[in-house]
Amino acid sequence: MPDSRSSAVRRPGARAASAAPRSYTSALRAEQAANTRQRILDAAASCFAASGYAGTSLADIAAAAGVSVETVKLNGPKRELLMGAFEQAFSGSEGRETIAEREVGRDIRSRVDDEEFLRGYLHFVAEANRRTSGLWASFLSAASSDPLVKESLDDLLARRRKDFAAAVDELVRRGLVAADTPPKRRAELAAALSFLVSPESHQQLVEQSGWSMKRYEEWLREVLGRVIFTA
């Protein structure tokens, strides 16, 4: 007679074996969904930058991404795609984390040499501006007429202010800005830094005036020294 205990022992193993393919399939589907969303956001960024927010339809984004309109709809309304597209284009991925909280920010701060830190920081910002200056202009334009987009922009600007406050704190930590700088003055320096490295500076100097990216980064470093370190 077969030993019923032996078959009972085998059953959990059989279930575990059958669960492994399901787990793999779920992970694969999640990866495919993430890749599709990334493609949709890349397409949205291009469409918004080229045609503006109002001039871009979900069908335009779907065509650029090579997916169906229904797939685009499943990834959120247009205003959420605008925010996600900007976050991804600026820092490489979606998310509410500030730059200081992201891996790229931690990597830049880890550079011991101050000049390497500054070059790394300004290079990141310059390249981010290159990727997003047109998209940023569309964001600002849309926010002027759409209250929901304005809410998204206000949220983004709040995170931006937090980022530049953190940047000034890092400059203080490194001794590049005096440790006894009062809070009000630190806030002014953060606002000045935000203005200096804004997407608008890239748009005016590179896109409109024809500067090279190399010259743009050199200019950022020169002005940073004059405005921030000598203030």
C-alpha cells in the first residue's frame, strides 16, 4: 500500500515548484509595464515640448510611444503624464524625491574634492536643463490656464526650493559658504542658485543665443563663484 505520508510531504514541494513560474511571470509583467510607462513618458515629454500641453492629445502620445490610446489612458490623465514626463526627463525616473534624496544626488555629494563636486553638480543640472527646457516652458504655459496643472507645478516648485536649500546646506558643510550665514541669507542664496541654474537660463543662452553646452557649464561655474561664494 502506498505511504500516504510520503505523498503528503511531496505536495508542498509541488506547490512551491508551481509557484515559481507564476512569480517569474508576475515579475516579467511588472518589468514590461514599467518599460511601457517609461516609453510613454518619453513620448509625452517629446510631444509636450514640441506641441505644448494643449496641443498634445493622448492619441499623439500613443502614436509616438507605439502603444494604443487605451494603454496611455491606463497610465494616467494628461496632467499626470506631464508631471511624470518632467520628473523622468530631469532626473532619470519618476518620483517625489528631491534630487538630494536620489542616487544621482548622493553620488554628487560623495565627491570629496570641492571642485569635482561643483563640476558634477553643474554638469548634472546643465544636462537636465538640456533635456527639459522645452518641456518646462510647456509646463509653465499649461499652468497659467489649467488649475490642476498649476497644482502640480506648485508641488514641483516646492520640491525645487527644498532641493536648492539642501544645495546651500551642502556648500556650508564644505566651507564654501560661511557656517555663520543666517537662515534668511541662506534662503536668499538658495533662491539665487535656483534662478542661476533654471531651465530658462539654458533656453536663453543655449537654444536662443547658440552657446555650446561646454560654454554654458563654464558660465554657470563662473557666475556661481561670483554670486554665491563672494556674497
